[in-house]
Amino acid sequence: MTKTEFDLEDRTAKFAEDCRDYFKKLPKTQSNIEYCGQGIRSSGSTASNYIEANEALSKKDFFMRIKISKKEAKETRLWVRLSEPLPKQEAEKRQLIQEATELTRIFSTIIKSS
């Protein structure tokens, strides 16, 4: 395992943790409850599929897992975007959207360069 792979594993895990923490603090409206469940699952899937990509059994398996990670990061961005935070949570919302966007771009680059 290279240092880059390890760092991205940590980064995706931290992203999932940060999303979980953000969603837990949202007001408990009907829509936020739905978005929270979806966002927590998709952010966790981003991290878990990246870890599985690093343990892939074949190149085809690797690409599939990276593509799933990319898809899940994009999905997480949607759930964060749709969420309705308190005004004091707006900066955290913007940061999570930015991180989801960056992860999506990283996964796109991995797909293109591998």
C-alpha cells in the first residue's frame, strides 16, 4: 500500500465521520430525517468502497469500486445540499459539499489515469 492510498483511506473515513456528525446535529424535520439516513449511508459507502478498491481482486474489481466510491460521493453531496441546517451549520454544510466535490474529482482522476 502506498502512502497516497493510505491517506485517501483516512480522508474518506474522516469524510464519513464528518457527515455523520453533521447529520446528527440537524434539526429533526421530516425531510432532514430522510436526508440524514441517506447521507450517512452514502458517505460511509464512499469510504468502504475505496477501502475495498485497495484490496481488489482484479483490475476490473478495482475500477468498479472506484466508480462506486465516486457515485456515492456525488450522492452524499446531494443529501448534504438538500439538508436544511441551522444558520450556524451553513459553513459546515459548505465544507462537506466541497469535500464531496474534491473526492469526486479525485476518483475521476484515478479512473482516467489507471
